[in-house]
Amino acid sequence: MMNGLTGTILEVDLTAGSIAKGSIPEKLWRDYIGGAGVAARLFFENVDPAVDPLSPHNPLYIITGPLAGSNIPGTSRFAVCAKSPLTCIWGESTCGGNFAPELKAAGYDAIIIKGASKTPVTLVIEDAEVRLEDAASLWGQDTYDTVDAIKKPGTRSLEPGTKAFKVLCIGPAGENLVKYAAVCNDKHDFAGRCGMGAVMGSKQLKAIACRGTGKIQIADKPALSELRKRIHKQIRESVPAQSMREMGTDASMDLGMMTGDIPIKNWRVGEDLEISAEIGGPTMTERHLVKPAACSACPIASKRVMRVDAGPYRTGPTPGPEYETCASFGTLCLNRDSSALIAMNEMCNRYGLDTITAGSTIAFMMDCHDQGIVSKDDLDGIDLTWGNAEAIIRIVDKIAKREGVGDLLAEGSREAARRIGKGALDLTAEVKGLEIPMHDPRGWHGLGLAYMTSNRGACHNAHLVHPIEQGIKTWMDLGFSDNYAGQSDAGKGEMVKKAEDFGVPCNSIPLCVFDMWTMESRDPVDALNAVAGWTLSMDDYLTIGARTWLLKRSLINMMGITSKDDRLPKKVLTPLPDGAAAGSIPDHQRLRRDYYEARGLDDNGWPKREILDRHGLSDVADRLYSIT
């Protein structure tokens, strides 16, 4: 056992039906911290980058980090990684909740799933006892019913003196290989992006049930205790944290509408104050909130439990939609019905769908219908017009089941547009195949550049550009400004590079970005040193961030990504007619040029050999530059 780590991982071969216990060299933890960083390194060392994402040869990595189980706010997360079936490049998704501390308590830092089972199975982890169980009776059930079945009264999970299992599972979307299927964690938390649920489905792995009784070993308990107190104080005093506790992440809807942040009508419109008033944080809280909910050891409690008391979407207490869902199924589709939003969120949760890609793909299809590219007949007779909540719900059902037009939309917007033709690609909003999150780069040019360069495709959490550029949190000791002009390209190349180096470790620790918004720059460094007994400096931490970014960039270069893929779609290079970002578009060519110079990429978008050598990635350079 190492401080902060158990020193043991599970290696599960579903083809052979075998389970082995192994370890990850300590050097990898020190070089990449954990989570998506360690996963990317293991993938590089063991997997052909050309692997088919839905083949048995694409391993699924579920990896924690040294801080999971330490009770530092925001560190209950874990990463789920594989080659993405949606983008066909490196895919990663992080998830909060309670699974990561439980996996560590059971004695494991990570699970690596290889091969594919011939029949549905559940991986059951109870401390040292690990086994595969038949899951035929669970196959076809939605995620909520699957969690309930594994935890149902009468099972050992609820016997006197025992703890309930923590459960990861997929729903029908993952079973049906929807390219953006999500992995569900105990109903309220999801590893949503990049289609990791489809990778689980391709392996016929329905669920992972885990419980443990151990504790992690802490190197410096007094230092950890003092750090926890300091972070809790910072959270209590943080205005963004207070706002999220009161209204959830949807608290940003109203302000975002005034700053040009919110995408509307498939990125066509710059402002709609009426819709934000109907589905923004204050209204959703007043009409539907039952109580806040929190991930393990996090005092922010940004999650929502909601209900709908009357009407066609009536429901009892249920996990409520986050901001990204309120925008993707709300403003993006011109849906103003708050009750319907809760129903759509529940459908996506139960089916196991990434709400960003699902909502974006449906909004894209609405646009196609509006512009006469597809007809009502092409949509199985569904009247998919702007704001039609019932039509959206019918389409979600078809996507999860891959029925009719849902089979096409289950591929994501880029592939659907390619198959439709007729100029449909101009109506998509994606980068490298991953739909853009619900923050408009016309209002924030640095964020647009970060979308262009994020290694999994368009992402607002693979860096810390979002809080830095919008003034939510400024780490001036690292050289960031406290007053960036959002609709300016000047200086954004260097800023995005530094914000990536600082933010990439959040997906390796993994650390929730909302908690990071309340922290000082050294807090995660001090946490790693206190828990793991390391002696990291701030420069060491930033170097790890750069090394991890360069490794992932090299991986996607090996998968075919070049400078031509670092671009923004036509949708967000078209000026808006109204709103705070009216007339503003990022100069994506200048942004890319400045960024390449700051990052050390060549004209083809590859990291220069000397940059890779400098960051301890000479073996990566050798393989990358052997490509002809």
C-alpha cells in the first residue's frame, strides 16, 4: 500500500471470464497523478491506437486518484476512459458521487476491463472477493431499476451490519450501442461524455457493484486536516459556491443570458430573456426543488432533487437537471417547459444518455426540419418543431432504442449529418465529433480556442479557461489576468495553454472543477503532498498538466487528428443578430496560430519532438514520428 493509494488494481478479462489483481507502477502515478492521465498512459503502452472502439480489444479504464477517500471536497470523482465510439479518438469522462471512495475502501485504485462477455454480466467487488455474476435478468432494465435491483431488500447489500453496494451501470442506450451512451453511478451521477456506456455495452458488462471496508493511508494527517478546514472556509465564502448550493448549476442561466454565454435555437439566437426566466435556476428552484444533494464529502451540494406536482410530466422526487441539460434540452431546442425538462432529464438518466450530445443532436435535427433538409416523414411522422416538448420526448425514446430515425440520431450529430447530406453538416456544432457544451464561444473567444484544442473534442472541463476568462476565479499568482475581454482574441493562445496545464490535472486527481473554483492555486498541490507524501512544487504540478496534455494530443494525432481538426464549426463562426455577443466571432485562425506557438505544436498540429523530449515523452515522440 502507498500513501493515498491501495497499490492494487483489478484486471478483468471478460472474454476469458478471468479476474486478476495487479498494480500500476508508482512512477506513473507520480508522472500523471491518476484518473484520465494514468489511463491515457496505460492505453499508449498497451493498445493499438487504430483499435475499433466497440471491439473487445478496446479496454475500459475506471481509475481513481490519490485523493479519493481523503474527504477533501471535490475529490470523490473517478475517470472512465477508452477510445470513444462517438469521436473515434481518445475518450474520457469523469464522474462524481460516491463510487471512487468505495472502490478505494474495497482495496483498489482502478479497474481495467478487457475483452467482451458472450452474455450479460455484473462485476461484483466486496473487498478481496471479486466475481462475475450473470446479469441476464438485468439486461434491458433502465439504470434506476438496475440500481434498485442490485440494492433491493433481501440481498446481502441490506443485511444487518452490512453496507449497500455502490453501483455503476448502463441502461438500454448502452446496451443498444448508442454512440453517446453514459455510465450511471447510483442514479444521480453520470460519466456522460464520449460514449463510455456504449463501450460497456459492447462488452456486455451491465453493472459494477462495489463495497469495501478499508481506509486509505494518509502521509500527513495534521496537514490534511488543516487543509480541509481551509478549503471548507473558502467554499463557505465563495459566491459561486453559495449560488450553486441555492440554485444548482442552473444558477448561471440568467447571468449567462446577459453575457452572451447561452446557446439558443441551435446556436442561431443571441438572447431570449423569457426562456431563461422560465427554466433558469430561480424558477426551477421555486417550482420544483425538493432538496439539494451532494457528492461524497462535498459541502457545495450543487445537485438537485426535484419533483413535478401536476400535469403530464408529474413525478415524485427525482434527480433534477443540471445547467447543461437545461440548456441542451431547453434553450437549444426552444423548450420553455420546466416540467418537461425534468421529464427529459429523467428519461436520459434512465436510458443512460449524455444529455449534451442528445440535446444537441435533437436541436440539430430540429434545424434540419426547419430548413427543409428532412421532412416529417423522415422523422417517423413526429412534428419535431422548435419547442415541441412531446416531440423531443418521443425522439429520446427512439434514440435509446435505436428505432426508426432514432437509429440515425444514435450516431451523434456529425455522423447523422454526413449521412443526411444536403448541407446538414453546416447545422452541427461539434469539434472532433464531440458536441459543443452549452457555452457560446462567440461570447468567450478563449473558450472557443479551448474547444478547438481539447483532446477529447469540444470540452469546457478539460482546462480552467471557463472560470478564468469569465472572471469567476482568477489565479493571478500563476500569471492570469483578472480582467479578460471575452470577445477578444488577444493573448488567448498563451492563456489557454496555461489554463490547460493548470486544469488538466483536475481530470487526473480527479477534482471537481466547481470545488476548484473556490480553491487557491496551491490547494490541490498541498493536498497531494499531504495525502500521498509527495513533494510537488507548483512548477511540478503544471509540468504534469503539460505532460498529460501532450500525451493525449500525441494519442489523438496517432488516431488521425491534425491541425485541420482544430477548428470551430460554421454554426459558431456565424455572427449572432442580437444579445451580448452580437456581431462577435472568434478569429479561429489567429487563435490557433498563437496557441500553436505557445504550446509548441508544428504546422500539422503535432507536438514538436523537442517539446515531447523535454516533458519525458521521448518514447511517445519515437512512436508518433515513426508514422509516415
